[in-house]
Amino acid sequence: MKLIISLSLLLSFSVFADNHDSQESEWNIAEYYVSVFKEGKSMKHMMEWSAEWNEWASSTDHCADYTSAMLIPYYTSGENPHDFVWVGISPNPEAHYKCNDNWFNNGSEYLEKLNHILETGNQVTYTWQRVVSETPGGQASYAVYSDCKLGEGVTADDFYNAYVAYAKAAKNMGDVAGRKMIFPQSGVPSTWDYDFVQLVTTETIADYGKNWTNFWSNANAESMPELKALNDLGGSCENERTYGIVSVRN
């Protein structure tokens, strides 16, 4: 699920609250729509559409548990330029498909308007997301994605348990990042050859830089056994790309 997109950054980045990330529910569902503007269309048109769609989505309880945002590229390779990625999150499949059902059966007016703004036929990916840790306020406005492979003989549960232990220890050392393991299910490119996507978030773009100063630059396997245990599992992550987050629906 290589989300590589490009767009002018003349936007303010909003805080996106994923209200389903909690200790009571470590799993959630997310859909990612890679989006390209039609000629003459821009983020201005998308923001106007989003406001209309959000009002429609709020008119019934079908999408009561659906939150959404747009991922705006910051540091990406530019190999496959797109304009943004729409991400929608639900606490579980039942809530997610309830919203999808309403969109499919009753949202044709808004789909028609959207098709005048965006090109059709681009990648749409359905994923399971497993929450490792949250930012202090449970919100995010900066996101860093990487494609990851597990070490030989290591299961996703093995890695998750070690990752959780590392994240807990990290917070005690001043870390403020949220983390997820993302498992793409549907709409996965045939060329994607990884086990999961790692997502690291911070509440602000500035917090990501501060986290390097306050935690990442000081963390090492010698002083942090949880980091050593995680590293000992092997595996690797690559294709790092970063995004600002514009909130649409909280």
C-alpha cells in the first residue's frame, strides 16, 4: 500500500482525532482512497464537497462511528504523483459497512459531484489497523508510513507484543508518538510484497521534530531492553513517506 502523493502545502494542518483508538479496542478498520484531481479542480473544490458530504453523513446515524481526514503529502518520493489520500476509520467492520451501505444506496448525488472533482479508477485499499500506542491527546496532525517485513519465523503477534512493550517504555522516557500496525486486505497492489504498514503519528508536525530531540536521539538497545527485544526480532521497514492531516469528520 504505497501511498505516494503530491500537492501544494499552502494549507493549514488540522488535528484528526481517531476516537476509536483506545485501550478497550486495539483494532479498527481504515479505508484509503488515493485521489487525483481532474483538470481545473483543486483542494478548494474538495473542501467544499467535504463540507456538504459531512452534513449529509451527519443527517442519519449510519456513519455515526466513521471519522475521516485527507492525507496531504510532505516528504514523498514523487514516483507516482497523486493529490491526496482520503482515509476513513471505523471501530469495526459492522460500523464501517453500515456507513458504506448508506453511501452506496443513498449517496449518489454526492458521488456524482465527487466524480466531477476527482479522476476515477484509482487505488482504494481496505485495511485492518492494530493500535500499538496513542499520542498523549489521542489526536494526530502528522503521519509517517513505512512498508515492513517481519523477521523470519516471527509472527505479527510476536512483533505487536514487543512493539507494545517498547512503546510503553518509550512513553516513560518522554516519547509522544502514536503507533499502528496496518494490514491491507482488499485493493492491495499486486507488486506490494510486505507484511504490514507501520504508522507513526504525532499531534503536531513540530512534535515529530521534538520527539527526535526528547526521545529517538537518546534511545538505544544498550539502555532500553525493550528496544533491543524489538530489534532482536529482525525484519525491516522501508519506503518511508510523511503526510500532514486535514481533518474532515471527527
